[in-house]
Amino acid sequence: MRLFQKLSARVVWKLVILWTIILSIFYSTLSVARHNRFQTGGFDLGLYDQAVWQYSNFLPPYNTVKERFILGDHLTLTLPLLAPLFWLWDDVRMLLVFQAVWVSLSTLAVYKLIVHRKFSPFTAISLSTIYSLFYGIQYGIFFDFHPVMLGVAIIPWLCYFLETGRKDLFAASVILLLATQENMGVALVGLGFIYIWQKPFRKTALIMIIGGVAASLTAAKIIGVISPIGFQYTPQLTLHPILFIRQLFDAPEKQTSWLYTMSSFSFLPLFSPGAMVAIVSDLAQYYTTGPEFARMWSPLMHHRATLAPFVLLGALDALSILRKRRLSIELIALLLLGSALIQQYVFHYPLNKLSKAEFWRQESWMSDNRTMLETIPGDWAIPCVAHHASGNTGTRQ
């Protein structure tokens, strides 16, 4: 363990940068390869490709899949900021590559945050790697493009700016987070629950909780005004404590999500009350709100990515306790990393697909699809096609 303790911070930082670059390539390849195999769809890649393309051409963001303005579905106020991407490369895959790189860059913030908390560079790079391989992030990248993934990548920077006292950058990060999507207010509330246990940030945490609730409620109201059918994601929360707890675990998808979430850092977040409240509050918005949210219970989509910073912060809280007991944090970090890599193999998370021949195999129907697409004139609009084809062919106009 002394060898790990003596690792130069400069060397480890370069390794973190190298890992971030490699991860960006892996995640981009995973996402683009899936798209090239016609496995992406109108929900959600087609929706957001059309919206960003419209912004890039200074057109109103009317969505032809849901037949409403995009802001009447989700209040995604950061999408216009992505418009310049299509000025560089006018292709839907640009969104997939950007998402992969953007999420990977948050690994740098995680590393800097852990080092700021006086953990060794080895511990920091180990935990940063575990965070970057969190199942929710992998499935979010593999699933499609979604603004939630952009919000998740902002959270580690927000935490770093908060803890290092960079108030302007912290405020800017909060604004960007809340502008990403209406339920990012819930994520801000979760962070508040974590930081309220830390005396230096207690006042800020209280503001985060109140502000997060207010932001989400306001955003839902705005969406309801814009949408012709009102806000369609209104949760129906039960006030019965036993029923509430039961609903957190009463389906196989929920149980699997809990297993993947808590095992990612070898159950250390269980020793952080703030992190557990944050995790429960995030899952509750999907798990205790009725069967109409059942499609969001799955651990195989982007919804679980928001948990990544929560379990990380929970693990850091637990490690801080263990450090006071003079335990070898480097050894624990090594064991955590080994456990995460074993889980990567056992649970067969998406990055494993890059090593599978069947993931790269081209089938006849894929060639047929490409031949069909080549026959479509470039100036034609296709307003309604099969779900998995609409990510490739849906009209942008």
C-alpha cells in the first residue's frame, strides 16, 4: 500500500486524463455502433435530434413524433446550447458522441473532488474509475441521447465548485443543472440532503433543497401551460409509510436497480444517511408514483444515471469515517475497484458488448435498411416511421 501512497499526484492526474480520453472513445463507439445497427429510436434520440437541428436552423422546436413543442414534453432549456454541434457536423451521431464525451469529462471533476477531500491520488483515481463505470451511466450512454445524461455530468462539477468555494461557478452549474430538465430540481434536492450533514455547507444545502423543489414545481407548471395535454408526468405519491417503502421494492426491475446501485461501491453508501435519503428521493419519483411510470423502473435506461454522484458521495462519507479509524483507505479503494470490475463482468454491463462478436455482426435486414434509406431523396420529410427507424430517418423539419 505504501507504493500506492507514494504515487505522484501529477502522474495520477495524467492517468485520469488518459482514462477519460479512452472512456470517451469507448462510450462514443458503444453509442454510435448501436445507432448504426438501427437500435436507437424516436424515443428519445429522434425527439432531441429534431429539436437541436431546429434550434441550429433557427426554427421553432416543434416535435413531429409527439406532435407538440418540445418544451411541452420536457423543459429542456439547455438544448439550444447544443445547436452549434450541428454546424460542425450535421448528423444525429454528433449528439451521441457529444454525450459520451461530456459524461466522460465529469470523471475529471470526480477526481479533483476526491483529492480536495484529502484522499490520496490512488484512492481518487480508483473511485473516479468506479464512478465512470456506474451501471446507470453505461446504460444511459447505450440507451440513446437524453438531456438527463447532460445534467448528471454537471453534478460532479457542481459539487467540486461548492466544496472549493468557487461561488460563481457553483451558481452557474446550478443554473445549468436546473435548465437541463424539470426533474433536475429533484437531483438538486438530493444533493442538499447529502450536504446538509456537513456543517460548512448546511445553509447552502437548505437553499438547494428549497430551490430544487421550487424549480421542479415551476418547471412542471410551465410545461403544463405549453403542452396541449398538460404536464403528463405528475406523480401520485402515497403518504402511507409502509406502502411507500413497499413500493420502492415491489417489482423485479426495482430490486435489480437497488442491487446494481448499492453494490457499485460495495454497499458503502449505506453508511451515509444523506446519500441514502438522496437515493430514495430520486428513486421515489419513479417507483412510488403509480403504474404509469412503470416504463421508468428499468435499470437499463438513462433514469438510473442520476444515482451515480449520490452513491459516490455516500461512499466518500463512509470512507471518511473509516479513515478516522486509521484503516488503510488505499487498500479499501483497491478492493472497491476490484469489486466494481468483477461486477462489470458478472452483470454484463454495456461496455462488455464492445468485446462481443455479435455486437458487431451485420445482419441482412440492416443492409436492407441502408439500401432503403439510400433511395429516399434528401429533401423528403418522413414524419412517421417505425420506432427504431425514426432515430435514423425521422424528419427534422
